[in-house]
Amino acid sequence: MAKKQLIMEKALELFAKQGFEATSIQQITEHCGISKGAFYLSFKSKDELILALVDHFMMQFTADIDYVVRNTADEQLLYQFYFTIFQSFQKHSDFAKVLIKEQTQTVNSELVEKTHYYNSLIEKDILVMVERLYGEAVKEIKYDLIYCIKGFMTTYSHLFLFFNVPIDLDLLSQSLVEKTNLLAKHTTLPFITDDLLQMLEQPIKEEITKEKLISLLEQKIEAIEEPIEKESLSLLKEQIVTPSLSPAIVKGLLENIKSHPDCKWISYLLRKHFVF
């Protein structure tokens, strides 16, 4: 395991047990079995470490949601959307607890900005899903529906975060599909209008340019050892620089990398770039 990854995993164990503020860099290095010097080669501070954790988990979470929204048949889409979300909450409950606690206790502007950034990406995917599933029938209430879906996500996630009880993901997902369909069908009085939404929206500072995407690909190609993923990344980089492959081949290359835990975010960015 790479040292940076080791630090993140071991630090998360401590943060989940005793909180962010109560955990020192000394405790983290002792838990990792490394020196402070080795820690500072990977992270400049504890704040940088927590931001790296936010990026690591939110990139995977966002990429998984986006893949489901863009690659699932309509009749299963809403169910798979909820199932994927709560499966992720269940798997990464320790991280979610740390993030929620940190958000309520900190005024760290960079953490707030990152949270807003990923939240805005997820909202866009929910909008794509809502428009695809319900079309013109929810034109006037689609933004209210987005807020309701996000409310379901937040409220029901508490079952995984604060209660140590077994959760039937299948039943939960089916239940929320039913609730969402009822809202889509019977809601008649909109509250979130286009004008209000524009007032609520904040500018997103993290824009991924073509040059930035190529740079990220080069870093990933250098880091990845698996031959299929490595070659797929190289071919995708060439496709950005000099397009020559058919859409079907590009989609196949994206499929090759999407399940690799270190390639989920780059596959998300590439889907956006190639408009898949």
C-alpha cells in the first residue's frame, strides 16, 4: 500500500474513534508506524489530510452516482440510484460521521467549498435523472423534487450513521422509489423556482480544462500498475489529444477503468469530456 493511502486509512480509524480535533499528528504517525517526517512528505498538515480524505471519498461517491444515472435503464434507474447511495453510506459510515462532525464544528472555508462543489455535481446528476424519468410532467416542480430526493438521502443516511441496526437496502430503496414517484405524480405547488435557484447557486471554482485532464491522466498512468487499466488510460489520453477512436471503443476503454478504485474520478471526468 502507498504511504499516502496508508496514512489516510489509519487516520480515518482514529478520527472515527476520537474525533478530528482530539487526534494529533503524533497519534496518526504512531498508528501508522511511521515518522513525523514521513507524514509531512505526504501532507503539509492535518487540515490537508482531512481535505484529502474528503476528495478521496467524495470523488468515488460522485463518480458512482454519475455512472448509475447515465448507464441504467429507466425502469431500474431510481432504485439503483438509491441503492448505490445507501450502499456507499453503509460501506463508508466512518468517513461520513467524521465529515458531518467536521462540518458542524469547523469554519474551514476550503472544506465548505469542497462540500459545495461535490454537492453541486450530485445535484446535476439528480436533475438529469428527474428530467429523464418524468420529463415535461415535472417541469414546474423538478427543482423541488431534487430537494426532496436530497432530503431522503440525508435523512435516511442517519440510519447508517447513528443507529447500529441492520438495514435492508433493497426494501429501503424500493420504499424511496415509491415515495419519489408519488411526489413526482402528485406535487402541484412548486416552491423552488428558476429565479430562487439562481439566487441560491454559488459559482463553482473547480473547472477541469483539457490541459488539466491530460495532466491528471499522465499522473494516473504513472501510478497505475494493472496493464489493462494503464493501456486504457494511455489510449484515452491519446483520444483527447488526437481524436481517432469511435464512440464505441471509447466507451469500452472507460468500462475498463471505471471499477478500479483509483480510476473512478478520472473515469467520471472523462465521461463528462466525451459527453457520455
